[in-house]
Amino acid sequence: MADLRRIIDEAEEHYRRGRLHEAAEAYQRVLDRRPDDVEALEWRGEIAVQLDDYETAVEALGRARELRGDDAFTEYTNLGLSYYELNLPAEAVETLWQAVRRDATDLVSHSNLGKALYDLYANNGEEEAVRIAAEWMRRFPEVPDAQHIGPAISGQGLPKTASAAYVEDIFNDYAPIFDEKLAELGYRAPALILKALQPHLPPPNRDLVVLDAGCGTGLCAPLLSPLAQHLDGVDLSPKMLEKAKTKNLYDRLEKRELTAFLNDAPDTYDLIVAADVLCYFGDLAEAADGFRQALVPTGRLGFSVERLADDDAVAGGYRLDQSGRYKHDEAYVARVLEEAGLILIDIAREDLRSEYGIPVGGLIVTAAKPA
């Protein structure tokens, strides 16, 4: 027994000093001797999550849940995340739903629940996903994820645009893996927008004042900087902006809601690019008005939206998808630009990236402010 106490003390000391692999190994030695030591199982599982070893986390935390019983088990957040990372959406939803009902302030679990519900919906669990999404949005009126993804999946109470709080939360969460994730998905929007704009821009002699609207981590910056004597970026997510800053290509980066930023920058930009930004706006009228105000006369605009398929057309011209992103009808986009006083140059249908192995259809739109 004294020897076991020594191993536990050793594991705790490794963990305090940030030696996670050594701590995991020590807790495993405890479990080799006492397989049902609940505290060792929970520590082994928590450390496994920190090491991105989700299979071990599910094994350890799942056993701890069995031993403690649902009323006493407290590691639902880590167990739910582990199920999600292992592409087990039904298990992830069930566990994360437990987590948020036990602790309404657990925003990490709320965020992961939204992602797990989308995965469940897309993997033959539509009925269960809809049921839980509707209950989620009803129970948690103050939680941004519940009030955006809940309606997106349940189809109830659809908002006209994503709230700033929701967008900031989701992109802060994605920031550490954003560039790598989009590369895996074959993300093409920035290159497609610049290709569409190229015939309508002067040679790349760095004389334009340019705005990267919804700049994220700065994926557009290498394409825009050869055109810019001054390059600004605006985004809602401070963690995305931190990554954009490391590229050293922007003259100014600002955390702000896009339409407010545009309305405070009249006749400023020769070129505005918004890659995969307006998919978080349903109603595009305010954004289009903002683009017109912020552009100088003859200034150019290029952006992408996800395309609403012809056979999915809806009266309003846009629809909130279960992903939490809006899809827009081609005719609606053209009408909004015209009503805002912008000249439509072109709308092209292109695949923006893949999702679940399926191409995501989009629209690449170019427009101009009149002289």
C-alpha cells in the first residue's frame, strides 16, 4: 500500500510540473495494480485528453462513469470531447447533453455539443439531433451556441444572422487548428476570389488601400499584400487576429463587428475582399450597404457565399444550414447588391472546399461601386 501511495504521489508531482507523459505512465502503473481506482481512472483520462489520446480517454473515463454512476460522475466535458474527436457523434451528443444540463455555464461543452449535433444530423441521426437541438435552445436562451446551432438543426426560430457572440466563440475555438483544418478540406475561396477580381484590378504595384473583411488568421493576406500600399484586417475573434498578426502582412488589425467597421470607414478602400465571411450573415442588406459606403468610387468588392441549390430555393433567398452557416440564392445576392447601389460584375459557381467528403458549392461574387 505504501508503494502504491508513492506512485500516486509521483504521478501528482509529474502533473504539477507539466510532465504529462510521465504523469500518465505513473497513473497507468496505479491502474495496473488497481484497475478500478476511480480517481486514477479520471486523472488518466483527463491527462489523455490533454495529450490528444482520445481512445485512452474514452476507455478510462467511460470506466470511471460506470463505477461512479451518472449522478456522481463529473468528467462529462472531457468524455464528450473525446467521443467527438473519435467521430462517435451519438455518444458525444449524449455525454455533452449531460454536461450542459449539469452546468449551464460550461461553454466548452455547449460549443462541442453544437458540433456533435451537426455530426449526428449528418450521420443518420437526424431525428435525435433535431429533438435535442430544440430542447437545447429552449433551455439555454442566453447561450450563443444554443441560440444559433439549436435553430439551425431544429429548424425553429431561425435568426437572420449569426450573433457576434456566437461567431467570436466558434472562431476563438477553431483558431489553433484553423489553417490546418482548411488545408485538409481543400479550401479555395481566397484564390478563387482573387482570380475573379484580377481582370478588374490594376497591375500588382502596391498602390491600393485594401480591406480583408473577416480576415481570420490571415489566409488572404499573401494574395492581397502584393496589391496593397495599405492592408487592413477586421475580425471578431481575438485569437484569430493573434495568428493573423504573426504573418506580418497587415498594417492594421482590428477586432470589431464587420458592418459597424464598414459604416465607420466611408470612401476608404479601393478593394474589399470577404472570403467565407458572409456565410454567417443571412440577410445581406446591411453588409452590402456597408461595402458600398466603405469603398471609394470605382472601388472593387470580391466575396464568397455558400450557394443555395436551385431545388432548395426559399422565399427569402437564404437558408440557415445545419452547419450553422447560411446558404444564399444566386438571384438574391444579385438583388441585394443592386439595391445597395453596387454594380454586379460577375457571379460564378465554384466549389469552395469539401465537407464530409462532399464538395461545398459556393458563389464567387465580384462587384464595384459606381464612379
